[in-house]
Amino acid sequence: MPARRSTSMTLDAALLDEAKALGVNVSRAAEQGVAAALKAARAEAWKRENAEAIKNYNTWIEENGLPLAEYRVF
């Protein structure tokens, strides 16, 4: 299990009240939300960092066709 660190955050009061009423573990829910946001941010960063290579690859495919296309069965 990864090391955990205590933190403080401000949440919408109605959300917090409903989460408590329904027995939602707010810390775990927040952690899952941060993990999802990080995954999306990493994917977006990867796209930005590799945009030129992707553009170059797509240009090559447009000019030369798919490699091994003659062997495709679909």
C-alpha cells in the first residue's frame, strides 16, 4: 500500500453532507478523483509532447500507405 499523507481540502457542503449520509468514504473518493484527473492530465501531456511525431507518422502513412497493407485480410 502506498504511503499516505494527510491533507486539508474544501468541499461543497451539500456534497459532503450527502456523502456522509450515504456512507461514502470521502478520502477514498477524493483520492480516486485525483487519480482520474492525473491520468487524464498525463494523457493530454503525452499527446502534446508527441503531436509532431504523430503528425509525421500520419503524413508518412498518407504518402506511402500502411506498412504490410498487402497482407491485411480485412
